[in-house]
Amino acid sequence: MQPSDIAHLVVPSDPQVHPDGRRVAVVVSRPDLDEDRYQRVVHVHDGETLRPFTHGPGDTSPRWSPDGRWLALLRTGSTDDAKPQLAVMPADGGEASVRTDLPLGVSEPAWAPDSRRLVVVGKQWAPALAELEDDDERRRVPKRITRLPYRGDTDGQLHERRQQLWLVDREGEDEPRSLTAGDDRPESPVWRPDGRAIAYLSPSMDELEPDSRVLELELDTGETRELVAPGMWSRVLYDPDGRVFVVGLERPCHWPGSNAVWRVDDVDGEPRPVGVTTHLDRDVLNGSGSPQAFVGDGLVTTLEDAGTVQLVRLDDRLAGGASADDAPGLERLVGGPRCVTGYSATADGAVAFTVTDTTTPGELCWWQDGTERVLSSFGDDFRAEVAVHPTEAFTVTRDGHDIDVWAVLPPGFDTAAPGSVPVLFNVHGGPTAQYGEQFFDEFQVEAAAGYLVVGANPRGSSGRGTDWARAIVGGWTQEDSVDTLDLEAVIDGALARYDAADPQRVGVMGGSYGGYATARLLARTGRYGSAIVERGLLQWESFSGTSDIGPHFDRMFLGVSLADGAEPHHAASPVRTAHRVTAPTLVLHSEHDWRCPIEQAEQLFVALKRAGVETELLRFPDEGHELSRSGAPKHRVERFEAVLEWHARHLGG
């Protein structure tokens, strides 16, 4: 796979089953290098064939009406300043009619049970900016910021806009109207089954906490009530009887941890969550799940486990009052070495889902009564254009614990002479995330360039439970933290496993937490011949005041805040030990990264220069923290080319 081959990456997502239990709508995306954008078109599988249903170029979030007569979607025009707006079209095909025209667009459409109305999350300019006619003038005027957070990496400048729930008439006979006001910043709206209320998530009123509230808005009165105490909630949903369930962590600011499903019970007038899946000790993911999440008395959801993402159903004890001490049963619908990326269930328990594995960017599939069917051929089409290199999974044991590892083998690896193949070790971000049984263009491009590519899930990663994820908390002030030793053990294990690997030509790289870990590894040893530190957290003290998650991220992982004293922040900062680095190091960053602001990269670059290290700083304009995954297609290609050039310069390959 060459960098420009991302043009062949056709990926399905967000599958939605029609109420007839036969048709499936799905978003099909591909990078367009000529237009430097992503082409997104809704396709429909009619039970026999999969075909385009809309014309794009920016159609997403398909949602069938409960009566099956309509399809709602978000439509983004082809102009540079176009924003997504709600459109509605007949379920049997035809022209889509746009129903909103909010200046900053809408998201998260959800149908009312009567199929006559929808709710969306809509964005407008803040009042002071709404009065200005010209975008140039909006950019020019000074901005008054009064609360945190005031910006988000994927959301931009939060203080410049107001985010509200909007009620939209399907036929467009009534103008869309705002249902909320102020700074609630609602998201993830869902309708109560009786159609008289909408539940949604809203940030906690405590500006320094990452917590969210679960609110319910009564449409007749406009009154809201809090359904459960603030927690780290990521989703709210109703079962068919109107009972409330939430997904996330009950304890504020207690991430990393395994997201669980909780049923909200009202005891003596005090709503409280009752643990449903806490016993699983695996992350219940809140991806693009179906509004029809409940099948009978069970809940269909996805579960992260040791490098896989499985589709599971919790049995009927879920609806019968199960608690953490009375655990519900678990039926694994879709398992194996792969990752489910989206799903939608029918009322009788069939499921449409999208899935990826190490050789397939994505497929649309159907599960029913224990039988699976593949509804698309995206993987075959991709492999007809691009050679996919094999991936091997294995474990490395350290300190009595098995660490999951994946290696992608370069061309000719089976016949390579001993010690002849350079090694490229990748560290994932998060840290509470996972590599796994999924297609990763990064690994394939690097393997095609001649590297044995290795990735792993050290402690601190997700996929192996809360204790595994929290093992790093409070440990980063020590240079031999548990994750650092795990990563070094993985490198040793890979070199011992593969005779063809060259221990004298080992490169290391990573982004976000991976950039942080890479910088820490570089200061411990001179074994690396090449390194790339990408979008990293590199100086904790400044990060705590400049990152969009800075006010709480240090408490989550260092166990202290800057107000408690700067010594732990200083001790945990890779900039402090940069003078010990010897490996040639490329520092790669995006200029609009608000998760790890670019000043982090600038500090490391200067520190490496002072230490006499061969280093360069590569800055990508108009990109954020997600450059490598969803940045402009041309920038993604240019980033790949820079990565390969740097490692080739210092490792060969």
C-alpha cells in the first residue's frame, strides 16, 4: 500500500435497518484526492443488492422514520463553507428536501415516534457574533471567554457559538424552533417512547470536571429535569417501556475505566444508576448504535475485548432488575478476530453491522439466528487494487501479564536473511485505546516500505479491563512506569520472535499518548535509530492550561492537579529528559490541534536542538489532532510521505 492508495479506502459506517427488517441504509465514504475532501454517499441494501441511494458529496447519518415512509439524513454541500443540514426524502427514493438552514449546521438527527417531527442538535453564532454579517469581521473582533471549556479539538471554538436542540417538522410546514437555551450544549438526543419528552446529555455545570448530566425535556411544558447524578456518561437511551439507561462511568473524573450500562431507578424520588454490565469489566462502546437497541427484554451493544470489538446481547435479566451483584447473561452475536464498527437491530433480533479485520477496511454484514451474511464487496474491491500484507497476532509476557501484540510483515519477509529487516514500533494514542483486529492503513503503508511493523496494547490500554487501564495512574512521574517497561518488553519480544528483524535498525513512533510514550522511551536508551513524535503531550505544566482537556487530564493520570504543586507535572514531562535523547527525531504536529496544542511540539523541538539531536519540526496547517485519521486527504498523503522519508533516511527500508 502506497500513501496515495488511501484513495482506494472505501469504508462503510453507520448502518441503519429499515422498520421492514429488510432494507439497510449505510454511509459509504472514500477520500477524494483530486477534490481534497471525502465523498460520502448513503447506500441502501434492498435485501439483494447494495446500491447508491443519494448523490452526495456529503451525505451522512441516515435515519429511517418509525413508520418506514421516510429517510432523514445530514447533507453537506460541496462548497468550502457548507455546513451539514437536515434533509428528508421518501424511503422508496426520490429527491431530498432540506429542512434546516442553521448558520453552523446540525447533527444527530432523531425521529419522533409519530414520524412527523425530528430533533437535531443545531449550532448558531453566539449573540455578539450573530449580529455581524461578515465572517472576516467575526474573525477580527476580540472574543470574550467566560467559561471552560472554550474550545474542543474536533469542535473548534466553543465560546463562539450556541448549541441547542431544535424541533423540525418533517414536511417543513412549521419553521424549526429551538427547544433549549443558554449554555447547556445538548448532545445525543433520544425520544421517550410516548413522544412527549426528549432525553439528552449536557456538560456538568462544574467547568473543571469532564462530567455530563442526563436531562429530560418535557415538550409540553418546556421543563427539564435531571435523570441521574452527573457522571462520565456517553449515551442515554430508553427501553420500549420508557425506562432510562445510561452508558458510561458513574464516578466523576474516574476515567480510565470500563464503560458500563446502567439502568436508572427512581428510589424515594432520588434517581440513581443500578449497575447492569459493571461485572463484565470491558468497555461497552457507544458508537453508532441503533435506536432499536432493545430486542425483546435484551440489549444489543458492542463490547471491546483484547483487541477485538464484539457484538453482544444481554439477556432478559437486564429488564428484570439485574444489578452488579446479579449479573445478566451475555450472548456473543459477532465475535472472532475482528472489530464491529457500527450496528442496527430489528425488533425481532436480526442485526445489520459494519466490521473490519486486518485485511479489510470495512464490510456491511447481516446477522440473524446465528448466521452471518456479507452484503458488500468493499474488501475484495480494495484488495484487487492494493496488496495487503499479512498480520500476525501474538502475546509477550512481562511480570506475569500477557500483552497483546500485532506485527505486519513486509514483502519477502518469509525468505529474508537473519537480521536484514528494519523494525518500526508504533505506540497507539489514548492511552486508553487499543490496537487490534482491524485494518490500519498506517501499518500497511509502513510494511509496504519494507519494515516489520509492530504495535501493542501495554498496560494503560483498553480491552483488558479497569485494572489494566488504571495500572498507569500516578506512575508517569517514574521513568520506569509500568507502560514503559511493557513497551520495551514488546520490542524485545518481537526481536526474539523474528530472526529476520534487525536489532540495529529499530525505529519508534506514536501519536498523542503514543508521542508521549515515544519521547519517554527515547530518553531511556540509545537503541533507536529513528523516531517520530507526533501530536504528543510533552510538557504537563503548559498542557494543563492550553489543552481542551487540560483542566482534568492531569488529575486522571497523574493523580494530582497543577494547583497541588508542579513537581509531579515536571517529573512526568518528556521535555525534562529531552537532553538525553540521541535518536534522530522528527516532531510532527498540527497547527490547530487543541487536544495537544502545538506549543507542546515547539518545546520538544527546541529542547532537542539544544541537546544537539538531529531533529526537524513538521507543521500541518488547518489540521487538528485527528490528522492521521480524518485530516484532509492530501495532508494525509503528505504525512505518510514525510513519515516514510524520515525513517528511510535513518533506517533504510
